[in-house]
Amino acid sequence: QVQLVESGGGLVQAGGSLRLSCAASGSIHSIDLMDWYRQVPGKQRELVAYITSGGSTVYADSVKGRFTVSRDNAKNTVYLQMNSLKPEDTAVYYCRLVAAGVGAYWGQGTQVTVSS
């Protein structure tokens, strides 16, 4: 069993920054990738960014140049540094871990609110 614990969400003014963390624990043998999604009420969950085991990254167009995803393999932790935040970034942010041959695991989500 794998557990993901997110932290770092909160309330910030537009233009501000937040750093989200997601720590994985449990029976982790091989992690293919870790990523961040976000969801607002009434809308589908959308991919924000992901990072592979080799360090390759991909970002949604809406966050390119503002968000940075990184990971600490020794700590099984993924981070999302969010700069120049906008009100439209307001959402619940979820991290996900994908393990080859096992499946995907989700965190409980952390609320990010950006005020204008």
C-alpha cells in the first residue's frame, strides 16, 4: 500500500507564490512518474505538470513559465513551486504517483486559493 501526503496549500494574493509538497510512503518499489493535477468544482481534474523518474518534465500550457515541478528521489517526494499565481489557479491540487505494473495512487488534495 502506498500513501501520499500533500502539504503547502493555502491562501495567497495574486502574484504571490506557494510551494506544494507530496511525500510518498509505503511499499514503493519503482516509481514511473509523479504528477500534479488540479480540480475546481464542476470541472474535470486537469493535469498541471509531471516529472518522470529520469527527470523529464511536462507542463500544462496555462502554467508554463510560472510553475516548476521537481522531485527528491531519495525522499520519494515531489514538489510544485508555483510563482506569479493568478486567481484562475484557484483549485484543489492533487498529487499522483504512477508505479509500473502496479497502478496509480492519489493524495488527498490540498486547497490553493488565489485572491485578486
